[in-house]
Amino acid sequence: AEMLLKRNKRESAKEILERSLRIAPKNFYALCLYAELLRQEDNFHLAELKFKEALAIESRNPFVLSHYAETLRLQGHLKEAKALFEKALKIMPKY
């Protein structure tokens, strides 16, 4: 799915990720990729939900924190976004 996203084949990636999440709803990697895909589609509400699900599994992952922060930033939630970016940087300063 990740390679399909990189090649801008979102529909194929979406099908794979949705199937993966039906089989394993707590698949951290699939949740992260799916949330990112939803954000790219401007489906911010569902993207936020999927980022939150991923954070419930792995709360200190800088990838998820920063991408969730970007989702919030794009919606104008700057204070919340800043807090998540700062948390990601504390975990991995060179991220």
C-alpha cells in the first residue's frame, strides 16, 4: 500500500488498507497509512480518528504525532498541532 501511495495510486492503496484493517483493525502501520491517505483526500475527520487509533497503540511514535499534527494544522487547529509537533520533536529531535 505504501508503494501505491508513493506512486499516487490512491484507490488501489485504499482498497488494500481497508482490507488489511478489516482483517486486523489494530494494525498500527495500516492505520498510519490509511490516516495519511484520508488526509491527502481532505477527509480530515476520519483521518483524525485513524491517527488517534494509531496513537492509542503507540503513543510515542513521531511519525504519527507529526502527521496528526499536520492534519490539525491544515484545519486551523494551530495550538493542538504545535503541541503534537513539539511532542514529536522531544521524542526524536532530528525528526
